Amino acid sequence: MNKRARPEEYELIKDTPRPGHADYPARLKYGGYNDYRGGGRFSGRITVAFVMAGAIAKKLLNQIGVKVLAFTVQIGPVRVDRPPTIEQIQSNTYKSSVRCPDLKCTKRMKEAIERAKSLGDSLGGIVECYALNVPIGVGEPLFDSLDADIAKLLFDIPAVKGVEFGLGFKASELTGSENNDAYAIKDGKIVTLTNNAGGILGGLSTGMPIVVRAAFKPTSSISREQKTVDLDKMREEVIQVKGRHDPCVVPKAAPVVESGVAIVLADHMLRGGYIPRVLSRR
């Protein structure tokens, strides 16, 4: 039981929807029965279930050597200078309070968050996720394509406003010859020389690492005054959100993204027979 909850702090704003939150559409959809005390089902608090299910999914994936690793690559304007190595991700991500494997960049990210907080504001950012050793052909096109299912689950995480794979939107700036991942043979295996596709083509895994990024908007609950309306009195108002709110949700989002990707991969690999339906007892 959460003995530190403060639902009374929301009483003053139950009729004045908070900018950036789902308060207004939720009130209309559910006829006023939506839980306004912290956002209810629209709150980031629901992601504890993602992490719980993800822990089980990762245990299943471990049975076949698949690893899922998520980390922070950007907070506000601060971005890692170069892609981290797998070794850096595994050893440094959870040494960093912002879940960034680049420990030098961690300091600049923390300073950016603290600066925004001092101004009564917030920051967003980007979480990147790698899935390693995924077998070739995982996915069920047309309606259950692997990238479509991953994107759908990631968009179910509150505050996610964008998802991209591989080069993502940057691919639109390239020619086909620049974007295409050329094939080669390495150590007797077929690989691609680049991974612009992010490990998925046609909704199927290619055998290359799956690379996906989720963009998070800035935390909506900020202490600065913002314009809103009183829904009962139908007049414009000014709101100032009180309470305890993170100036940036990205550090807490890294394990959620990791769990989300693991859940989808485990589901598809069970369906595809890559993971046996019954695991032998040891």
C-alpha cells in the first residue's frame, strides 16, 4: 500500500485540465468517471506492469541467447557524442543516474535537467534499445509485423510521441544506394555491411541487431503557470500544478522501453516456435 499518496493535491485541479495531459479527452470519454488523481491509466505509474512482464520475457529470451538493452541517448538538447559499444551499455548504463552509458555525457544531461527544474520546467529525450542475437524471420506480416508490434507497444508507454527503427526519419534524406544495407559473408554467415534498416525488413527480423528509438515528450506536470479552462464554469483560468513530479521521465523510461521490446520479442518467438512452449526442468 502506498502510504505517501497525496490525492488531495488533485482536488483543486479536477475541473481544470492540465496542459499536456489527457485530462480533458479522458473526462469526456468516460463521462467524468476518469481518475484525475495523477492521471489514472494515463499516468506513467502504469509502466510498473510493463517492467514486471518484461522481467519474465527477458528470462524466456535468455533461453535462446537473445539480449535486450535500452539506454538514454538524449535528454533535451544533450545527446551522446558517439554510439556506445555493447560493453559500455552493459557496464555503464546503471552506473548513470540518467541511464546513459556515456558517463561524461551523464554529467551534462544532469545539469540540463537541473537547469530546467530550477525554471519550473521539464525536458524530454530519447531512449534507444538494441535487441541482439534475434533469429532471422521473426514476425508475422501483414497485421503482426515485428516493427509494427514493437511500435504499438512502445506507443502505449505514456509520454512516447515518436518511434523509429534504424536510421528512421533520416533515411528519407538518402538515396536508395546510400540507405540499402548491402549483403556480405562473415565467418560463414550472411550479414549486412550496414544496419540502416535497424534489423527489420518487411516486418521480419533480418538477423542483424534490432535498433529502435522512442522519443519522450517533456514531463507535462510543471510548476510554471499555464493557461487552461474551468470545465464547470466554462471560463479561462491559469493553472499551476503542485505536487512531486519528475522534471524528466527519460531515466525512468529506459527499463520500460527495454521491457516493452522484450515482451514483443518473446511473444513473437513463442508464436514462431523459436522458444519452446514448455521449457525442460533443470
